[in-house]
Amino acid sequence: MVKMRTSGSTLLSLFFFLFFLNACNNDGKKPDETGSNDSTTADSNKKADVKVSAVKRNSLIEISVHDLDISMAMYQKIGFTELASGDDPFPYKLISDNSAVLMLSKRKETGMALIWIIPELEAKKAELEQLGLKVLTEPAQGGKLKMISAESPEGITIRFVTGLNEFELPATVTMIDIPMEQIMAFTDYPNKKIGMLGEYCVNVKSLDDAMEWWKKLGFESKSKMSFPYPWAILSDGQHLLGLHQTEEWTGEHITYFAKGQAENIKKLKADGLEGLEDLKTSMGPMPGNATLKTTEGNSMFLFSF
């Protein structure tokens, strides 16, 4: 569950991520120090019908819920459909909006986790243990689905799963798949209701320490900034991870981005989506942006370009 105290600087950092998504280690330069070419950006924004190929991934985000049907009804309202379901080792539903793939799992605890689907678990378990992690095994009860779990130093749950290979996960489009020079011209959003998946965003105590840890799991830095506080974007080609060294909020949350998000938010409110609130900060309202408090108590940010 996310606990946050949203401020103007927090939102600035999230918005700055758009402009540095494909940059590599800019040494903490501020936006006016990056040497970007405004004319090139302007020309690219005039292009229409930008096409991006969807990418097959072996990853998803798990969201623990109390009631699968209630949570599924909410996610359907924001553009998700059910792919598959099962009850081993716990009841779950796989859902997607062609940008994210989520596993809604009925567990006693609530929260989220990053998941990778792999062929076998023993080698990965040994690798994690070499990193000094305590690895928990969740054996299937007579079925195929098995997983191991661990936690990052900042408390992010990571899971590696076998037994999901039988399900055909859809190819997806996220922000990492779109060249930065085309991102403002891209409008073919995979989710017509809220846009496309951005970063899986978490706060950390030490950005440098957190980056070093995630790099051991195969993540690479896409951008690193010091303004308005230390933060970075990393990816392993599967997940897009935002690390933010701040005390302004805690926990994890999923971000979605779209041009015309204000109209999307207006339609969702008209459709009766509960938990959707206009984003407000210490700097005042942020028109066209919203926070969605999900039925299981997590938060999603819906941002406009």
C-alpha cells in the first residue's frame, strides 16, 4: 500500500522522467543542462501516426487482493480484460490492457510485486542467495505454478515463477518501447482508457546503493538525475523501474501516461469509477492528472503529457 504526501517536487520528478527516459547517466544534469535540441523535438512532434511494435515479455506485476471479483470489476473499468485464471497455489487472475500484464492474486496480505517468468527456479534461487537474500519458496499444491520470492533492500517484493508458460501472454507496448523523439507524437495507446504503462515507481534511502543492487539483477540505468532530488530510471528490458530518493512518499505505485489524459479522466468519472481524484499538490491543482486509489488499497497515477 502506498503512503504519500504529494508535493510539487515529487510531481516534477515524475514528469521529468518523460524527457530523460532514453538518456543514459546524464551525471545529474538539470533539464536545461542536457543540451537537447528544441527544433529537433518540435519537428518530431509534428509527425503523425507513429507506429511501435508490441514486445513479448516474460514479466508481469502481481497485485494481491482480498476479493478477485471486486478487483477485476475495477480493472475492467480502466481497460483490462481477463486472460486466464487458476487457484494453485492461491486463486488468481491474469489480466492485461496490452500495456501491462497483471496477476491479481488472492492473498492474506495486500501489496504488489515484480514477477519474472523463468524456465526453472533452482539456478535463480542460488543466484539470489549469493546476493545475500533470504529466498522463500511457494510450492504448488499439486499443480504447475511454483515461485520463489525475495525482497530488495528497500522492501520491494520480487518473484520468479514457473508454470505460467502455458499461458500465452500478449505482446505489450510500454513507454520504454517508444523512441524519445517520437513519444509526444505517439497516440496509438494500447489502453484506450488510460494510455500506456510508465514506471514502477518506488522510494529508496540511497539512490546509488539501490542502483547497484538492481544492476546485479540485470537492470541498466536509463537516466540518473539529481533534481529535484536524486532519482533514476532503470530497466532490464522487462520492467521499467523508477528509484526515487525521497521521503515525500513511501511504497510502490504504477504510473500511466497519455496525451489527452484529462478527457480520459473525465470519461472514467462519468462512468462511475470510484477512487479517482484530481491530482492536487502544494503548488495547486494539476489539471489533467489524477490519482486512482484501487479497491485493494494501492495507488495508480494517471499523468498527462
